[in-house]
Amino acid sequence: MTTTEKKYRNPLVTVDILIEIKGAIVLIERKNPPQGWALPGGFVDYGESLEAAAVREAKEETSLDVVLQEQFHSYSEPDRDPRQHTVTTVFIATSSGTPKAADDARHLGLFNENELPQPIAFDHGKIISDYFRYRKGEMKKDIFSYS
């Protein structure tokens, strides 16, 4: 293939949501591959903001209305999703509702740092670990390396 015939590909944009309820976070057990437990989230639709996608995905997968508290971090390692290269922006959100598994979620649960289910899909184990470090007071600049 010559340079002029090169096909350009870009990473797909996704969102993931750390939903806090009573000191725990919501994780879903995925119906579809890759199997395992994951943060609620998914692909951003064309014409949709990251924030709107996060609120929509939370509702679709957990039946919860969430309030986004902050944008936590973006994760972009090319192998973070075994299906394709994705870039995710992770939000921290709160909800006072009762979560119910829906859409792509087979089951869901509320989990604390020391009670995480296995296996955890994608790079969500790292995201969750980073989140708990942050919640314990560690600064983002110390959690995330930009070099």
C-alpha cells in the first residue's frame, strides 16, 4: 500500500462512569464480550457531548439518574480494549437511586475497594485503583504520569 493509499484510522471515543452510592461504586457484569465486571459506560454517539454520553450510558446500564461531579481522567493506552483502540474519559458521578441491571449489563453490584469482583474487564482495574487512590487524598498529578 502506498502512502497515498494509506487508510486512516482513529481511536473510538468512549466514556466510563464511577457511580458513587453510599461509599461504594457501581460495577456491571457484562453480557457481551469481553466478559467480566466493568464500570458502566460505552461509546459516545455522533453529535453527543462526553457529559451527555456519560449520563445516557449510566441510565441505560444501571437505570440510575446520575449527577456528574467531575471529570476524573482520560485513558488512552492502545490496548486498553481488546476489540479496538478506544479512548475513554472517566467521570465521577453520584446517585441516590437503586441500581438495576439493564441494556448490556447481566448483573450489577455495589463494591468497596476491598470487595471487588473478578475478573474485571478492559483496564477498569487500573481505573478503579486510581480512583481509590484519589479518594484517599492522593493528588491527580501524583497518580497520573505524563512523561
